[in-house]
Amino acid sequence: MKNIFATKNRYILILLALIFVSTFYLPILFAESPSPKGEAKANFDTGRIYDVAYSPDGTRLAVANSEGIWIYDATTYQLLRLVKSRRTGVHLIVFSPDGSTIASEEELSRIHLWDVNTGKHKYELERGSWIRTFDFSADGETFLTVGVHGAFTFWDTATGVKKQQIIKPKEFINSYCSVFDPNNLILAVSNLHATIDLYDPVKGVVKKTLTGHKRGCHRIAFSPDGKTLASGSDDADLRDEDGNFRRDSGNLHVWDTVKGELKHKISVEGMYGIYSIAFSPDGSLLAGGDEFGNIHLVNPNTGEYKKKFEGHDGLVPAIAFSSDMRTFASGSRDGTVRIWDVASGENKRILY
């Protein structure tokens, strides 16, 4: 009888010991390694990725997703900090020319400016009309926003105080996207009616209209010198020579912004609707990400198709080249950011 009680007591002690270990030690043993300064975890979890951007000096890589802005060392890819979204994620990010500030757009056109080095919130811009696009001036002293109803607003970057506002009758409510040239002399607007208007952002008047697309462009981008504009869409011929419908119907248009003329129309087999575009820092390369995860690299000066990068499992909404042009980063709806070697086409790293 004593042996039975001794055995039961032994089992009870073992059970209590297991409960104690599982309660106090296992969570510590299997916990994630703390991230730098405890500011961010080392992965994106299930966050949806919206944008990627390199700082002007190439030392930082920023990723915007449904949690906030993830800032990485662009060489080691060490996570430096997570700038938490104030509401429902960050949809668009832009670095200031000196790389010290990053501007972000959240739901309902809430524009925030952040200190890149500390992650501290600097200020939120006064809300007006729905913001279609925004950018820093070339000298970094002015921040320009464009509302959907044609309100051009100039802000003091240091204080966030409104300096000037010009309201024009032209509405941007039907535009797909807008982008400024590097010197803020031209605002390009891709419209629902398949044209691209080139505006004077100060006077608010159309300087040129680019025609040639069959549908509105999902993404447009200026070359570094502002003399070339690239646009991506899904309006290539939808039927092949036999009259059958094609699934690969994407194309890249390259425009001369000075003459207002189409330079090249690039469409190849396996190129689907283009949803992201980026020029290399010297303007010699153009990358376009499509809706099925492929990235297409072309020469915008000659129209030559160079190579296809495969690896993503979902639409690619963002691409950015590194300052040395050896790599570029791409963000996808599959929840990953991939770093690619431009010369070899190799996927060097995946950031989750």
C-alpha cells in the first residue's frame, strides 16, 4: 500500500514540476529574440505591404505595410526600428532629400512626418481634401500635397505650417495616381480616361497631355532627370493573332516629357498588368512589377527587354533601386520584400 501511495506522490510531483517549467521557463526559452531597442519585431507577420523606398544616400531601406514603417540598414538588412502606424497602416512613403525625414500617408489622407533616425513623430498635417499625392521640394524646405479636387498646398517642412494653397477647378478624383518630377516642376497625373496630364504644380495648368494607353495607368514614374516618364498598365492587346484572349496583357510605356511623345511601348509574353515602376538612379534601367509577382527589367532609352525576375507569389505594388544600382527591393502582396541582384537576377534575400 505504501508503494502505491509513493508512486502516486511521485507522479503528482512530476506533474507539478512539468506545470512549473511550462509556465515559467518555456515562454522564455522559445521567446523571439528582442529586436533593436525593443522597437520592432524581426518580421512583418501577416502585414500587407504597400510601398518600399531607399533613403537618398542609400543607407536605409523603408518598408510601408499595415503595421507601420519598417526601417532597415540597407547594407546588413538589420532591422533598426518600426515606426508604428497611428491608424490602419501606411500606404505611401517618401524620404526628404537629406534623408532625415520620412513622410507617410495613412487612411483618409492623414499625412505624418517622422524623424528617420529616432522614429519620433514630428507632426501631422492639417487635413483638407483627400490627398492624391505628395512630395518634398528639391531643397527639402517645402512639402507639397495635391488634393483630389485640385488643391495644391505648400507646407513648411520644418514646422508643418501651411505656406500657400492654390485651388484650381480641375479635379483629380478620377485619377489613378500622380507623381512629381525630381525638381517639382511637373506633376504627372494618370487619369481614368487613359491619358496622362503633365501639370505645372505652381500654376495648376496642364502643360501637355500624353495619349496612347487604352486604359488608365496603375503607376507612373519620372526618370532622375525628369525628361522621361514611364507608365505601366494592363492595356496590351487582349487577343492574340488567332483571336484568343490573352492573360499576359501588360505593358510599359516610355515617354519624352519635353516633346510629349511616346518613345517606346514594351510588351512581351509573360508580362501582366503593371502595378509598380522604378527607374535606376542613373536612368539607364526601368523595372516594372506585375500583378502575378513577376518583375520586368528594361532599358528605357532603347526599349530593350533585359530580363524577368521571378519569385513573388502575388501582385508587386512597390519597387525601389539601391543607390549603387547593384540591387533593387520589391514589395509584394504575398507579404514579403525581396532583394534582387540586378546583374545576375538572383534573389539575394527575403525580408518577411
